[in-house]
Amino acid sequence: AHRGYNVYRTNNVCYVLAKEGDKYEHIASLFLVSANSLRRYNDVPHDSQLEKGQMVFIERKRKAWEGNVMLHTVRHGESLHDIAQAYGIRIRSLARLNRLRHDAKIADGQTIKVR
């Protein structure tokens, strides 16, 4: 554990899980980055707040997924942002790969390329 947080990795990018009442500012200060950088790493708007259990990348996500899985089937209620976070890739890269806008609405059961 690092400063009270377990640090996990996906796609060779480090992240922590938000705790109850956590703020980007708090996590940013612990890992010596700015809150703005943290929000950018996580592809979230400037005014975004955290929910308990949310993945928070503490370094920049990769442009591409390094794993073996090529395709992801969209689960109920999942957004492009959710998928980008799950695979540790930048939403812009994921959108480009799928010829979608980064804010595109995606449908349950839709197939999204992750690499």
C-alpha cells in the first residue's frame, strides 16, 4: 500500500480505487501530481467528483491496449469512458480506433475494438 492506497495496474498503468468522500485534490497531493493532471489522466471534466470504488489513474493512460483481448462487448449502461478506464487507454484513442466521437452513445451488446 502507498499512503493508505493499494496501487493496482492495468495495461501497465497505475491506478488506485477512490474511497468514500475522496476528492481528486486529495489523491493528487498524495501522488505528487496536480488535480488537473489527474482529471486529464482520467478523461473527466474539470468539475468531476469521485465515487467510492472508482478507478483513478495516477499516471497517463496508454494510447493502446497491450492485452490479448481485441474486442469488448458493451454491457448494460456502459459508456465509452467506462471502457477506456477499464482497459487503461485514453478515451480519444479508443474513439479513434472505433471511428466514433469520444462522447458517442454506445448500445448494449455493441462490439468495441480495444486494439
